[in-house]
Amino acid sequence: MERVPFDRLEAEFKRILLNAGLTEPKADRTAALFAENTRDGVYSHGLNRFPGFVAGVQSGKVDPNVEPTLVRAFGALEQWDGHRGIGLLNAEFAMGRAIELARENALGGVGLRNTNHWMRPGAFGLQAADAGYIGICWTNTTVLMPPWGSAQKRIGNNPMVVCIPRKDGPVLLDMAMSQYSNGKLEVMQHRGQSLLLPGGYDDDGALTTDPGAILESRRALPIGYWKGSGLALVLDILASVISDGDATHEIGTRPHETAVSQVYIAIDVSQLGEEADQKIDAIVTDFLGAAPLDAGDNVRFPGEGMLAIRRDSLTNGIPVDPDLWQQLLEM
């Protein structure tokens, strides 16, 4: 792996986005989000996914010239239409609006419909945590997985995020509804690696650790088997109802995933009582005090590994695949 300074990677992203027709402000923010995703080790939704995003802009799947518009307001809850714009910027706007509503009401929620892929969901939980708010968000997707007990794809991967602010680093739970996200499967296939645990089925219906076989069959394994299947279903229902947008079965009728539905919730920790921060720290401290199974290892809270990767990337440069880096330079 090569090491590239954060500023250099961000500058290359912005150069390409400007050439693709984005305005200066939109190119600046989109490039920053892609660079931050890569900096934090989420390569599947950073450098790896960037060429596909640009192709989406060039094909018209993503409209870079639109802005979200308010559809309905219900006090602390609002519905917005993303008009199939840039998913990352729509997401950043929606969480920002949820934070504004929470500042007034302690809790704020936004349902966003008709938007595009938001890349790394955790970026928008971190957006809330950086402002001192608990951030909760999720999206539905196109049809990607079979429900438990079926071989026929009916449910989406429907990633969700819960991010809790802490002065020593936020607790960030960022997970898809499959054992391994599609982005992770793509990264491991590119590297020629096998999964540690079975992550889905091959074309013969057998569980496999081969990421390429799972991508080909498009039959990822839900987390927790029937529990993940049920969670994917209710997240789809809630995203569609709260945003008044399309559900997974409707999104799945299109040749490409677009016009997805999302939910953003922000909670103002400062309004929850003077001891909220101490409670959070006490829970994390107790969690980290659990004895590890393997000597020399440590129990880690969700997001702790990401913070270590970020520090390393900023100190030593971001690790990038040489082939992908060269592809970016030639775009």
C-alpha cells in the first residue's frame, strides 16, 4: 500500500469533481467526505467507491444541481425531498437539520426521501457527535438479501448508525444488516482475501467465505440470521413511512439503486441532565474493563479502532491501493 497525505487525496477528489460539473462548494464538501472516509479506514466508501460515484454523476443517476426541499413539518419532525441529488450532501444537510430541530426541542428528526447512496453512514453520526449530539440514522436500499427462511431476495441491507459523543472519542456503531457489507466484500475480493466467517451463500446455496461468490450470488447472510432479517424489514418500513418515500421492493424495480429513503435523528445531550456525560463515560469504562479472551489483546468499544486508524493516517499518510490511486490520478 502507498501512503498519501490527506490534503493530496482531498485535492485529487476535488479536481475530478469540478471536472465532472460540480460547483466549487459542492465539490469541496463531497471531496472532503470521500477523503475523510478513506482517512478513517472505510476504503469501501472512500477511494474504492469514488469512480462509481463520478460515473453516477456523468450518467445522470445523480443530479449535482439540485437541493433538498421541505415537504412537510410536524414540529420536531420534518420530511424532505432529496430530488436524487448527491447522497452525501443530502445526508449532511438532513443531519444538520435534525441537529437544528434538536437544539430547539431536545430531539429532532428528518425523513429524507428520493435521495442517493450516502456512502459511509457513520460520517453523519460523527457529524452529530462532533456538535455534541447523539446521532441516529439509517437508510433503506435496493433488494440485496433473502429474508430468513427464503432463497429469494426481498430485503435491503439497510445500514444504520448510532453515534454517542464522548470527550475521549465517540462511540460509533455503524453497521449494515448483512454479516459483511457489500463494500467490505468488494474490498476483500479485490485483495484476494477470504472472510473470517461465512458471509453469505454461493450460487449452489452453500454458505461460503468467498466474497466474490457472495457478490455474484447477491445472497448476503443477514446478521443474527432471523434477527437481522427482521431488523432489515422494520428499518425499511420506518424509513419509507417517516420520509413518505419508496420502500425496498419499489427501489428494487429500478435498474440501479436510487431514490432511497432515510431517517436522521439528533438528541441534544446537554438537555438530558448534568450527569449524562458521566454516565456515558462510566458505561464505556466498565465495558473496556472486561478481560479479553486473548492475552495481549483489548476489548474495544465501537469506533475505537476507527480513531486509531485516523490518527495513523494523519501522521503517516493514508494507505491507498497503488492501482486505485493510479486510476484516480488518471481520471
